[in-house]
Amino acid sequence: MINSVKINTEKIFEGLGVSPGIGFGKAHILESGTRDVVEYFIPDDKIRAELDRFEVALRESIAQLDKLRQKASALPEAAAEELGYMLDAHIHMLKGSRLVRGIETYIQNHGVNAEAAVKHVLVDITKGFKALDDAYIASRQSDIHQVAGRVLRNLTNTEHQSLKDLSDDSIVIAEELTPADTALMHPASVAGFCTLLGGPESHTAIMARALGIPAVLGAGELVGEVGAGDSLIVDGGRGKVIVNPSDKTLAYYRKQAAQIQEDISRLSHLRNRQAITNDGVKVILEANVELPLEAELVKENGGEGIGLLRSEFMFMNRETLPSEDDQYEIFRDFLLQMDGKPVTVRTLDIGGDKMAQSLIRDFGDSICSPLGMRGVRLSLNRPDILETQYRAILRAGVHGPIRILLPMVTSVDDVRQARRILHAVAAKMRHEGVELPQYLPPLGAMIEVPGAALAADALAKVCEFFAIGSNDLTMYTLATDRADEKVAHLYDPLHPAVLRLIQFTTQAAIRNDIPVSLCGEMAGNPKYSALLIGLGIRDLSMGASNIPRVKQRIMNIDATAACAHADTMMMQTDQTRTAMMLESFNSHFDQA
């Protein structure tokens, strides 16, 4: 349950800890205040059109708040109630309030654009609030600013404030953060972040873990309790946010942060050691990478390569598609930084909560759906995008070992079409005299759809390798959107159906003598290591910071015992029983 405890001026809030670590810094409120706007004259014959434009921005703002209110209902009761009150108040302000009437009147009487009218009316209302001899009422002006800021963003078609140039030790506070927002954060300047909504398996949470940024999501009671510049502590492991911490609290958390750093240092001696079980089974540990700045983290943590380079970050936070040169330079730099270790590039997988404005215009709502136009479907529908990626990958391939991974594969024909395009692109580039690697990069399939897992034997005959995407495979198998707070509790990778699909895919790869890896949150959680080894997985790809902990666990495992235990677990039909068996088996290694 989310709650707050007041200790003098200190306030403690609880949410969902989604990315471990402790961050100290100053609050940066993402959606507070308004931006500078340009004021310009509106002729009398255009006033009606300007009022209509303002009305459209109001409707967009109300729709956004309605969507947030629906998501908020899935939060724990206290947070849902608190956040619900705030969102209801904001919606009310957008329906015929003094703010709205004042803006409409200002547009009509002064003949200025809607943005300028918002600014002028906001100044007048703020003066009125400040004149009141009541601290609580006067403080409510922040709600007016948030509402006005939302309207301005819709008027100017600006989604969010920039996160590129934050001051050092910023802690970002926002309603929600998209993966695109998170991609703009640099760990050197962002000490942590906290949102009012969100779940632990969302792509935003996954990116936070990959970047090593402490994060707390679903902290609804923070509404109205944090001001810009407030001193904050974010405890991403325990899911706590401390506002204006006391000296005693600061001392406690600094000690905790030192302990975390000590644990990291203790595991650093494993960096150059291989992950080999007690009975001599070698397991390859690679890293999932989203952003160029993560390449150094892979080496620091002893990663043996990049098992999953998500290419969609190049398509986010921009209005146009990245060029061949843009992509080539990034792939080349990754290969050079990895110094001869393999890099697996996943072709474009925009969709779900990973958006690219340049593609939304072409595909509309379908690209927003996890069941719509995404992954290899989109690439085959837009071969120009796939051809550009292929060209960049092939050029980069002269700098080191590189593989191509196709996402969202559902059939043998998906791979055959993608391979035909690859061979055609390579032939054209050779004709152009472009330098290419001696052999074409291996082409593999992401097994993340139940249909692909069940067709794994057939797919293995047209693929050079498999990569099991445990996150999406769990989501699609259980028909559960891990980013939807209302059903996120149903998301369980230990469900018998999910485990059987992983086992079936792994065995198909072994039968057909092709490599198979597993990436996703299961790979990076040591509690699953023995189970995955027992199922036959010998290559795991995870967030770079998780590699030392997983390596330590693997070095304490007896693979033969893990296989026997996995066989027993696979006979279970109840995931609760499976979880208990896994916990019991892991307890042996925890004590080792």
C-alpha cells in the first residue's frame, strides 16, 4: 500500500521500485510551468478559427487526462484516490472554468493567438492566487500551471520538455515517462526518476534498469507534494521517494549507497572470468543494449558481446527516419567499442510503448498495438526501411562480427522474404563497389510469439540462430500487457505455458544444431538462472549491470542437478508450485 509518513518537513512516499539503486538530487518537474510563447496578431476574420484551434487543444487535453485517470484506477487504493482527485480537478478546469472562459475572451477582445492568450490569463489568475491570505489556496496555483502547460503543449504539438540538458543530479518527476523520454536521460546527470503511473515490466522500467538509473513508478501520492528544486532521495530497490530528507535519513541512505557500491566492487573481480558451472558447463553472458552510452557498461561488467542491440532508439525523438549513414556510424561504433566481440542487431521493432512519430503518420493506430504493424511485419511492409538497415549493417560488418535478428517473426515466410531482401541488397552493394564482409551476417529469428515457438523446428531450418524474447513471449502467451497496470499482476514467466514454449524452442534449436539464446528480464534475474540452464539455454543476454550477479550464480550451479530439477518443475501444472520449487532449489545456491 502506498502511504506517506510526515517527520517534521520530511515526507516519505512509496511506489513500485523498478530499478535498484539510490539517487540523491534535486527535483525536476517534467510537466510543471509553461514555456515561452510567441505572441502574434489574429485578424478578425480568423478569430473563429483560432477559437476552434483552442477548442481542439482543450479536447486533446481532456482526452489525455481521461486516459491517465483510467490508468490511475489500477494503482493501490490510496494513490488511486489521490491521483483521481487531482485529475478530476484538472478536467474540471478544462470545461468552462474561469481559465477557459478567460482565454476565449482574451482571444476575442485582443485578437491574439491562443498560446499568448493562455499566458496572459495565467498571469492574471496567478496574481489573484498570490493575493489570497491563505497558504493552501495560494499553493493550488500549481494545478492551474499544470493544466495551462498541458494545453500549451497541445497547442504547440510539443509532447514533453527536453530531457537532454538537465543539470547534474536531477531527479525527474512526471506523470508518465515513455521509452523515448528515458532514452534522452544520461546517468551522468539524472540521479533517478519517479512517475505517478507505470509498472515494473514496462519498457520504460526495463530501460531504467539497463541504464542503471534508480526509478520508482506508480507513486500517485506525490501529486502536489514535490516542488521544483526540492531535495529528494529515490530508493529504486525498495520503491521509496523521500522529499526533503532529514540529516539522519541522508546519513542512512548514504550508508546504504556505499554498501551497494561495495557489493558492485566485490563482484568486479568476476569481470574477466567465464561463467562456468561447477560441473564445467560454459554459459555465454551477453548484454541487451538500447543506447550507445551502454557499450562501455558491457565491457565494465564482463559481457561477452551484445546479444541484443535494439535499433529503434535511432527512430525515436525525431521527425524523420534515420539515414543509412546515421545507422552505419552507430553500428560501426558499437563494433569498434566491443573490440572483436559479437554484436547482434535487432531490426526495427517500433510499436507498443516504443513510438516513432515518422512512422505513426504512415501506419496510425496499428503501429501502437502490440498485435499490429510492428517488428518484421512493418519492415516487410516498408522494405525501404529494412533495406536501409541492411545496408548500414553490411557496411558495419567489415569492422567486426555482426548478426541480424528479425523481431516478431511468426512464419517461415517472414524469414524467407527478409533473407531475399538481404541477398538483393548485398548484390546491389557489391555491384556498387561497397566493401562488405566476406560472408553475409547470420540471420536469426526472435522467438517471442507462441506461433513462432510452436513452429520452431520449421523456423530452425531457415534461420542461423534463435533468440527467445522472454518478455514478449510471456505477454503474448498470457494475453497480458505488462505495461497495463490493471492486468500486470497476471504477467508471470513461470506460467507452465511460457516455460513449455521456452523448452520447445530450445530443444528445436538443439535438434537442428543452431545457437539459441534467451534475452529479457528472465535472463538478468539470478533466480531464473538454474531453471534456464536446466532447460538447455547456454547463452543469456541481459542488462549489462546484471551480468556480474548472474555470473556469480552460474558459477555456483551444478548444471546436471539443474537439468534434473527443471525436468521435475516442467511436470507441474500450477505456477505457484513451480515458483516454490524454484525458490527451494535457489536457496541452496544462496547459502553457498
